[in-house]
Amino acid sequence: MHFNPSYRPHNNAASSLVKTLAEELGLALNTKHEIILASFLAVAKKANGAKFNWWTGNDNKKLKFWSLYPNVSNDAVRKVYNLLKQHGYIVYCVGFSNEKVEAMGFDKQTWVFAQRLPEDLLNEAIFIEANLPPVLVNKFETYDEKVNRKKEYPVAPKMGIKEVKQKFGRDYTLAYRPVIEMNELYSKHPLYNPINNEFYSSARRVFHNASIKAGGRVYGGWTFFKSHQRHSFTIDEQPVVHVDINACFLCLISGLVGMPMNIGNTWEDAYAPVVEQIPNIANARKKVKQVIVELAGTGNAFKLKPGKDEMDEYEFITIRNLCLQYYPALKTMELNHKGKWNFTNAISFHESSILMNTFLKLKSLGVVAYGVHDCLIVKLGDEQVAADTLRSEFKSYVSSFQKRYNKPELDLDVALTLEFNNSNKVLLGGGIN
């Protein structure tokens, strides 16, 4: 669990706790200090006695990580950290330093425990995640570098905000403004998480490979929960429905290159034709998805070995060959055995662009929608307009891409799943028109 200065108090108990703590530390309760203290209390509450990490170290000559977060500063975060430690509210646990950590702009990742906090008041306190950086851009990593880094820790190294603005200019602004617009809507209709008793009203887009055209998916506090957990969430005290694109990657790559899948003209599950061919392979559907992800991640449609231990080489090659047969658009990916290009990032950019267009269109229709990759989270009753809008925006985006890059025209509707909090599902089939 990580400390991020992105929370604010959301009820009187939280406000009172932040104010009391500021007074004891001798801090003026300005915006910076309120966010930092509220975020410390929020992560301490979620940690519930367990350790969490807080980046430290002398980063004057490195990336100022805390400057990525709006409304706080590197100096303010370091000041509050030191005061909390001096007053015994956090206790040093263990830290380490290595090249990977330094690449992120820090000397240490320090693990700490929170203590001395009044448990009864902390339990009553409710916080809202409201200050995430709208746009982040990860530094360049090859596929192999990313895999190796994830063995150590999940957080990718980030470009600094000034560097991003200078490098991408207008493209950064075009990515930034829609997120701000969505966050303004979210502030009026926050997503409530009863599991942690906290709210979310802030999203961010995360781009990859030092490019504003790679990745770009939306993330927020809600995206780190399992689907079945998010079904308990609410918007405006109303239950939510998930509107999910089935086999989004396959539909997108097929649409973008104008090459239909060899699965017929209609479908509900694009994976089914391959799964049906391998009845003797355990967890076949999961492994089909895994193979597609690995081919895309390396940009190598003819990859020879699996990257994970869940399947052997025979299973991998069998599934790969079937995928290339049923989803010929996969063959259009450029061969790159050194993994210098992650094709998943390219497709996820288009996916995220479609979702952002959908968010904004739904906003104009008075519908609040949160996102998890290729899935919308909307209030019960808004699922049909959300489904219709998502399909329409998908089709419009793909059609524009085909025309812009002189690709064969392919008019398709994506298959969708509407999943309700009572575990009921409604399938909306897709197909070629």
C-alpha cells in the first residue's frame, strides 16, 4: 500500500481529525497540509495496522515525484512526513535503495507504520479521493524491462510534468482537459465504496512508453478492486451496473485494420470459437485471453513460448495458431523479437480514447459514468443509454480511423455484457453489419 497525497476530508469526523492533527504538529491548515494529512489518515485507515510505503530521500537532483500531484509540493510533503515522524505518528519499518528505485526519482522507498491515531475517530472519518494528477506519462520501457520491473514492484517510472508539457505541448492539453471536465462531474456525483467507507471523485489517464499516444487508460481508487467488489459501490446512493465490451482488443484491432474475424457475422463471445476447439485444455478461455495478451504485449504474432507458467509450450502454440486462424488481424502486428514495441499500449490508446469520448457524450446526456479499461460503471437505469452510446462511439471512432488511414471499411457492433449487482447478466450480441 502506498501513500499518495490525493485525499480530502469528506465528513465532519475527518475534518475534525485533520484539524486536530494539524494543530498538534504546528501546521497552518492550508490546502497543501489538509490534503497531505487527510491522505496520511486515509492510507493509515486502509492499512489498519499494516505497513505502507512513503517515498523519501534526497531528490533535489532527481524527479520531484510529489510535484506530479496537484495542490501539493515536494517540500510540503517532506515537511509533514518529518513532523509526523517526530511526533510519533509514523514509525520507520524498513527501507531499501536500488537502481530501480532511483530511476523513479528517489533514494528510498520507506516502509512505515501509523500509530497513536484515535481508532474510534478514524473509523468514523470518511475521506474522498479528489486530487489525482489528471495525466501521467510513464518513461519508456521495453516489454522485457517492464516484465522484470514488475517482479520487484508494480509502479512504473514517470516523466516529470514540466518534461511532459514541453515534449507534448498541445497533445498534452488535449489529453488533460477532458479529464478535468470529467473530474468536475465526479465531484458532484462521487463513487462510494462501502468496503473501505470512502469516496472517489478523481480520475487520471496514464500513458506509456514516453508517448502521449500509448496507453491512456483511466485509473482511480475504484479501478484497483475486483469486479464483484465494485458491484457493491454506489453513485448518488444508487446501485451500479457494469457495461463491459466483450473481447474489446480483438474487436478493436479487427476494426482498425478493417479485417473481420473468422467467427461468423454475429457473436456474443468472440473467444468461443477458439475455446470450442480445445476442450481438453484446462481453463481454456483464460488461456486464450492470456495468449492474445502476450502476442500483443510483444508485438510478435508468432511468439513461440509462453511468458508465464500457467501453460506449456504445446498449449501455447496450439492456442496461438488457432487465434491467428480465427483472428487474422493479429498477423498485422509488427514482428519485433526484442520487444521494443508493446502493441497492447497502441490498442489501449484507441480503447481509452473511445471510452473518453463515451464519458463526455454521456455527460452531455446527464449520465455519470466511471470507467475500468473497457468497462463503464453507471447508475442502475442508465445502463441502456450507456450501452447504446458506447457502441455508437466505438463505431464512430473505428470508422474515422479507417477513413483517415485508408483501411478497408468494416462496420461492426461490439458485443456487450450488462452485469448487475445481483449477479444477473444481460448479453447484447455483436456482429458485422
